[in-house]
Amino acid sequence: MIVIIIQSAATSFRDRLPEDGKLNFTQLANKYGHECVEHDVVTEDGYILKLFNIVGNKSRPIFLQHGFMDSSDTFIIRGNTSLAIALAEEGYDVWAGNTRGNEYARGHLTLNPETDKKAFFNYSQHEMAVYDLPAMIDYVLHETRQTQLKAIGHSQGTMIFYILAAEKPEYNDKIKLFISLAPICYLHHTKPLTSTAIKLWPLVEPFFKELGIVEAFSRNSTAVALFEFICTTKDIGYPLCITIMFSFAGFDRKELERKFVPVISGHFPNTASTKNGDHLVQIALKKRFSKYDYGEEGNVLLYGTSEPPNYDLKNVRMPVALISARNDKLSALKDVAILRDALPNVVYDHVMERRKYNHIDYVWGKNAPQQLYPMVFKLLNTTSYHRISKLF
Ligand SMILES: *[C@@H]1O[C@H](CO)[C@@H](O)[C@H](O)[C@H]1NC(C)=O
Ligand SMILES: *[C@@H]1O[C@H](CO)[C@@H](O)[C@H](O)[C@H]1NC(C)=O
Ligand SMILES: *[C@@H]1O[C@H](CO)[C@@H](O)[C@H](O)[C@H]1NC(C)=O
Ligand SMILES: *[C@@H]1O[C@H](CO)[C@@H](O)[C@H](O)[C@H]1NC(C)=O
Ligand SMILES: *[C@@H]1O[C@H](CO)[C@@H](O)[C@H](O)[C@H]1NC(C)=O
Ligand SMILES: *[C@@H]1O[C@H](CO)[C@@H](O)[C@H](O)[C@H]1NC(C)=O
């Protein structure tokens, strides 16, 4: 009953959103003064992904990759103080990618996400890494006639780059620098709420399987309508909405002011496959950076071993800059330290000065232009990336 009421009211919740909550990536880029071209990229396994290009100097391409339950919009919803616009203002050719399944990546050559759900949503971050990223990276290099690009990832957007470089080492040569904002790889030191969710997941997952639920948080879903409703409700909406987000990301009220929060709910959360959630939980519970666990029989068929093998981080030769934060409940400093020690080519390793800096401040924080961008620009402006730890 409640579900039906929320569903039928969903359109009117959308009307309550501020303008930037309703605009898509292209419209936001235009509103904030930049030309944007939309491209469709087709992956080797048939998924069609939208790639947004804020047109700049073609010899300086920057590729932006969003995280779990998110989309390219994350880099632009802050408008003229967003990372995408700030990079465009500096003359970079900005390319914002989307991974399979989200609202900009629901096309497929043969599958329909509404009627072929089981086959369409049969992916985790592994397929995003080995199919989506190569297709998008090669597309950008072709369009810009470059042999290398620089990339910035946020959250799971960092993990899929490590998987790509581990599984398809030839891509290391195509990436001049990879800036990891809120690096995600190992996940066994996440803070209370997430670690509890991780422990509970194996109990609920069989029910999802049984009910055939393979997709969560589609922009059409009741959960998203409810989140939009909460975040756009006067007075109580703000404390409720930030409490939900901060419980997972880390509390940092000053960076997420009242006026901006409804804008977020117009873009986030976005579709995730349950298999993606499952794979993240497996990595957390196994305490290792492992491939998807298909069960003993499936693993033997696919990997030749009863347990899934680890991704080989020794293959990740591309220069990596790690930027992490003390109050980030998802990308815990202890987990980032394990990652840093496993990566062969960390050129820069920085913990944000602000103690309250959390998982979402990198993309949505009010003061990112002061707190984060100067460092990002310095890194991008450097030409040689051989151990630049002493640079700042
Ligand atoms: C974004 O909005 C514009 C204007 O309505 C529309 O032409 C364009 O197709 C939209 N892009 C996407 C990817 O939905
Ligand atoms: C584009 O960037 C390259 C490399 O930084 C530079 O040499 C060139 O002058 C730039 N072109 C324009 C039109 O600004
Ligand atoms: C961003 O836009 C707002 C209004 O749209 C304006 O007040 C502000 O000065 C702009 N800031 C920058 C850095 O351009
Ligand atoms: C929302 O539902 C419509 C109609 O079923 C579908 O065409 C569209 O792709 C869906 N969008 C998302 C983001 O799920
Ligand atoms: C999902 O993918 C796995 C691994 O590629 C495959 O074994 C399985 O049959 C697929 N399931 C569906 C429903 O497509
Ligand atoms: C990057 O370098 C160029 C040329 O060396 C310089 O003009 C520009 O101001 C620098 N930008 C930043 C943000 O450091």
C-alpha cells in the first residue's frame, strides 16, 4: 500500500526538486557555461554507455569515473564549484563516464534491462572494469587522438581502475596518472554502519536470489522516490537526509548545507546490481581483493580453483595518487594503507588535512575548490610522475 502511494506520488516529489536536481549532465554543463557533447560507447559485451564530453583542449583529456550507486552527475551537481566545471575552466577536455546499469547506461545491443533483468544485471564491478572502462578509455583516446589520458576516480570508481590494470595490464600504458579520491580496494576496516550491513548481507542475499531481485535503487524505484521525498521535505528533511548519508559516509555537516541536499537526491542514488553489492561484501568478508565467488563448482569451472583468486595488484603499474581522509567511514585509512603497500607505483599519498573530511566531500563538499582542487590541479599539472610525494 505505502509502496503504491509513494510510487504514484513520485512525479510530484520530483517537482519539488530545485532546478539542478532535475537537470541532466549536459544541461548542467550548459547552464554553467560549457559546451557538452554526448557519446554512446558500446562495450565488447554489448552494453551501451553514455559518455559526456565537456569540450576543451583535445590534447589534455581527463576521464572522470563515478562510484557505486552513482553516475557521472556526481562530478557536476555542485555547478560552478564542481570538479567537472573547474577542470573545464582550466581548459581540460573533460570526459565523464558511466558504468553499466545506471540511468545513462541502460542500453544494450540485444538485452532489455526491463524484460531481461537476470541477464542484463548479471555483472559486478569486475565487468565494469574489464569491459566498460576499456571501451570508454579507448573511445576517449581515439576521439582526442592521444595515446594516454589522466583519470580521476571516486570510491568504487577507483577499485575498477585497479581491477582493470590488474586484469588487462596493457591499459597501464594508456593511463598517465590515476588520481584516487576515497580509494576503495580492501574493505575490512569500514566503520560501524557499513560493517554491520556487510555482516547482515549474507542473511538477506538468499532472499533477493529467491525473489529474483537483481537490480536495486533504479531512479524509478520506490526507494529512490522515498529518498527524494525525505530530502525535499521542509525543515525535517535536511537533518533526516544528511543523517542517512552521513551514517555511511562520515559526518561533516559544514560541507553539505541545507540548500544543496535536495539537489543530491535528484541524482543519487542510482542503479546498482545486487551482484555488485555481493562482490563488495565478499571482498570485505574474505579480507582479500578477490574475484567474484561463484561457489565451489562455479569457481572451478571459471577459475580452475575452488576459491576465487585475488586480483594481482603487482600488475598495477600506472602511476597512482591516493587521496584519503580520516573521517571516511567507507574508505578507512587502514584499508588504504594495505592498498598502498600492495601497489607498485604510488606516486603520491595524501590524507586530507580537515579531520571531518568524509567519503562524499570529494564530490559534493561545499569547499572542495579550496580544500581539494588545488592539489588535484597540481597533480595534473605535473609532467613527470616519479615519486612526487615531496611535491606539496
Ligand atoms: C539531457 O537533456 C537534454 C535536454 O532535454 C536532452 O536533449 C538530452 O537527450 C538529455 N541527455 C540524456 C543523456 O538524457
Ligand atoms: C592545448 O594544450 C597543449 C598541451 O598543454 C598546449 O601545448 C596547447 O597550446 C593548448 N592549445 C590551446 C589552443 O590552448
Ligand atoms: C557560481 O554561480 C553562482 C550563481 O549561479 C554565483 O553567485 C557565483 O558567484 C558563481 N561562482 C563562481 C566561482 O563562479
Ligand atoms: C524507468 O522506467 C521506464 C519505463 O519502464 C524505462 O523505460 C526507463 O528506462 C526506466 N529508467 C530507469 C532509470 O530505470
Ligand atoms: C552470469 O554470468 C556468469 C559468469 O559469466 C555465467 O556463468 C552465468 O550463466 C550468467 N547468468 C545469467 C543469468 O546470465
Ligand atoms: C598549470 O600549469 C600551467 C602552465 O605551466 C599554468 O599556466 C597554470 O596556471 C597551472 N595551473 C595550476 C592550477 O597550477
